[in-house]
Amino acid sequence: MYGWIWRHLPGNTLVRAVLAVLLVVGVVYVLFQYVFPWAEPLLPFGDVTVDQSGTG
């Protein structure tokens, strides 16, 4: 997959490297801004089984 992306990017090695970094930054941005907030209520990370009261 990465080879396919690399072969389809235009320019020489330096331009390809800059474009690849921009693609990675764009994907990370989309994940943190849209995908993770949408999926967070669906994940069971808020279901805590440890009771904090009564210890001490």
C-alpha cells in the first residue's frame, strides 16, 4: 500500500517526502477531529468496574 502511494505521488524524492508527510498530517487531523469524537461514545472506556468509595 505504501509503495503504491509513493509511486503515485508526483515529483522527485524530496517533493514526494513532503507530500507524504502532508498526507500523514492530514489523516491524523481527520482522525482526531472527526473519527475519534464520533467513535468515542461507542467505545467502552467509560465503563469502570472499580469502586472508589469506602477505601482509605
